[in-house]
Amino acid sequence: GAFTGGVSPSMLKSIGIEYALAGHSERRTLFKESDEYINAQCRMLVENDMTVVLCIGETLEEFEKSLVDAVCEVQLKKNLAGVSAEDMSKVVIAYEPVWAIGTGKVATPEQAQFAHATIRTILDKMYGAEVADNTRILYGGSVSPDSVDGLLAKPDIDGALVGGASLQAESFGRIINFEDIAVVA
């Protein structure tokens, strides 16, 4: 419909956009987007042959209570409900520890690897090993030129969802030239 300020997949596709974010922590917290709303976005984007970058991750309180795996599992199951194994080729997962976004804090490469391996295991349970192995999982918690090498060296971290560092050409250039996959928020 004609919703002021709203953007539809057909509008995005008409100007060549192929990827769209869903579930980013700012949208979850500031705009109170629910898991059900995020699921509807994911399904709509996939149905319109676009790639959805689904952002998931825990708050500082959840992290301190060792709930990383539980939070990621709930978000994946709720946000991907109704998305088939075949459609998972149109889904990229971005793990963004909320406690690290915009704070300058970054998960250690080991912490990030744990979360990414956990996400891959959850996807395996949901869709099988082939989908889990082929799904790109990005790290999105304040990636910087200083942290990119350690993070992207880990086996389950397939790239980076770059936020604030993308605003500075030198920083962003250093990050995107590490590997060939980087998605800008």
C-alpha cells in the first residue's frame, strides 16, 4: 500500500537494490520491531527474490548471563519461520552483539567464533548441514581496521557487516580489502 515513508521490495528492486537488512538491533530497540514483524520482512524479501541480511545478537545483560546461544536460537527460529531450506540461499545472517555496536567494544575473535559456530549449529538443526555450511554468517559488532584480521581469520566468520567504520574511507578500505565479502549497514 501507499504508506508514507515505507519502502517496498518492488521499489528497492526498481533501482537495483538486491540486499536489505532485517532485525538490526537499532530497529529492534528504537522502533520496537518484534520477531513477528522481522519474520514478515524476511519472508517478504525472500518472496520478492531479494537477499535478506538478518541481524541477530544479544544485549550486554544477555551476554553476561551466558545466553548468547539461547538468544541466537530464539531469534533464528522466530525470524526465519516459514523460510524454506531452498530459500535460505537468499538469506545472510549477521551476528551483531548489541553490546558492541557503536560502543567501540568488539567481541574477541574467540567470542565471535563461538557465536558464529553456534549459529551454524542452529542452522544445521533447522535446515541440515548443507544449508548451514552454505549460509554466509557475517560479524557486525563494531568491526574496525584493528579488529578485522583476527575476526575474519576465524573459520565460521564469512565477512563483516560494517557500520561506523564505513564512514571513513581509509578505515573502510582496509576492512573491505581483507576479504571479498563486506556488507555495509
